[in-house]
Amino acid sequence: MTGHRVVGTGAAEAAPRVGVVGGGQLARMMQEAAIPLGIDLRALVEAADGSAGQAVPHSRVGQASDVGAVEDLARQVDVLTVEHEHVPDAVLRAAERIVPVRPGAHALAFAQDKLGMRRRMDELGVPCPRWRRVEDAAQCAAAVREFGGQAVLKTPRDGYDGKGVAVVDLDGRGRLRGAGGFQSWFADAPDGLLLEERVGFSSEIAQLVARRPSGQIASWCAVETIQRRGVCLETVAPATVEPAVADEARRIAERVAESLDVVGVLAVEMFVAEDRVLVNELAMRPHNSGHWTIDGAVTSQFEQHLRAVLDLPLGSTAPVVPRTVMVNVLTSRLPDPRRAYPEAMAAYPDVKFHAYGKAVAPLRKIGHVTAGGDDVEEVRARAEAVGELPADVELRLSVGHE
């Protein structure tokens, strides 16, 4: 492998060593949390000049699917974790023979496979949208009719940020509209696709919890996520939902973490439909909906994840301000979004900026901004104003409106 850099000697050798598979912004922000804790973070990154490769001194270039590369990283650390779910099960299990992997393959399987996750949620009695496994267009059309003429079709694996997700309905003859466009989806999914009822929800929320191997669990407040076309635009903490809804979201997430033996941060994305809370997705690692915790909570999700995988006591999840709003910066009208800093920092000196070191590309999350305060609408207005200064506003509006 290439791109290996070693920084520091002596006392640093005694530091706890955590390996992370993946080179995106989540690994980058883990490094930011590792520094004050004196944790030696080592990463397997896709590119030396990628988001994490720029920031993690101990990084090696390699792919998550390369069992040899992952095993080599495992031999250098005390515990191994991931910043994305796209690590093959066989690779995870090979690494588990060398070092503890947290979350383990047995848990991560339910974040990798949406069909497996739905089956397990049903077994646990966790409320989810009604769903069916469908193997072809005819089965899909029959299930869509059962769900009232419209539903959501998902690929079981590798879908994120709106990829591998489509709203489907029927044509005048009761057949799946545009069925030909989904032939490759069926062909690439030998175990079938996931079809879910399209839920009429009032809001989308996410509940983050952290769990350590000894069983301690810590939960942040539930947050509202503002999403369009599967892309998260904003997170509002705490969510403006009834206390009973927030309590139910926390109970569900903690039950899932315990039942699946998740170690590290778990994000449970949910729909709020009248008085019901329905689980939509699981993510077993730090999550976009938790970025607000860097500036808005006593312990960020990244510090907590490192504590959890090392089986250290978990930190306080209390908010440091009454309201925090995080806004994603999606691409930019500027070749380098940091060119907006002089204007943005002068106008909004209390807003926090987080750049991911990524090249500008359509719909790519290249950074986020966070604002805090007492009044949610005022805080949200400040965060949105700053987020739009470097953004490609025309593109943002096309995503932000149906």
C-alpha cells in the first residue's frame, strides 16, 4: 500500500490506537476528536489527498474491500471501526480474528442490508412502515396496489443520499410505471428489492445514541432533519416534537442498540406520523444528523464514538445552548468555498464553519455550518444565510423544493 505517513515517536506509542476504515469526512472529524484525547487514529483511506487523508497523519491508501489492507490496519491498532457501512462482511470477519471490530459484523449487517434490517425490526416489535420483498416488476406492482397505489422502492444495499430510492406508482393498466427503468435494480439484487408503503409523515427525526461494550448507553436529544430528494439539508436540535414522541424515539433507538449489540454511535432515522414513530433507516457510525453535536453538545458524536469503541466511560450529551441548527453546504458557486469566509465571518462571527477538504461537485456535501441560540427561527435563519454564501443557490433551491 502507498501513502503511509508516520508522525511522532516516544510517548505517542503508548496512546490508545483506533483504526478506521474509510477516508471521508466522518473519519476526518474523528481525527479532530482524537487529538485532544491523545488517541492515535489510523485510517485506511481511498486517496491520500481525500477528506481524511489530508487530516489523519497515520493513513494508508487502500480499499475497504481489500481484506489484506484491512487486516494490515487491524494489526496496528487496539480496536477497529468504520466510517461507512460498505465494508464486506467477509472482510469484517477476517479483521475480527485479529482485533475487536466495533460495531461488529453481526451488528453492521443490519445497517448494510435493508431487507435484513426490516426483518429484524419486525422480530423486535419495532414499528416500521409496512414493507414487502419484491423480486420483479409484477410482484412490485401487486404490492404497490396493496399499499394504495404508491410506494417507495429501495435497493437493499449501497443506497444513500437518495441513491437507490424511488417513489413508484401504477399506470392506467395497473402495471408498474416505468418498470423498464428498474430492471437493472432487480438484476443487481438477487435477494429482491425492498418495497415500503409511502408514509404520510409530519416530520423526519433522527435519534443518536452511543453504546460501549460494557453496556452503558448515552443518548442525545432527538433532532429534526430537513431532507429533500433523499439529501439532508438541515438538522434542528432538539426536534420540535411532543415530549412523548421524543421519549419514544429514544426508547426505540436504545432498544435497537442493545438488541443488535451495537458498539459506537447508532443513528436511527424515523418518520413522525401523527402519534406514531416509524423507523426508516439505521446507521452504525457517526451520522450527518449528529454533526450539530460538535458545537452544540458537551460531547460530540465523534468523541463519543471513540470513547465507546475503546470502552471508555461515555461523556455528557447535554446541549450547550437551547437550540442548534446545522446546515449542509452542498457544492458551491465558488471554486473554493473558503473564499466566502471573509464575508461570512464578518457578518456572522458566532457561526461555526466546518470544511471537508472536498472538491466541488453537484450535490456533494463539502462542509457544514452550525449556529446556536435561544430562538429556533432566528438560529435557523443565521445558519441558512451563512450556508448559502458559498453555496450554489440555484442548485440548493432545486433540491430544497419539490
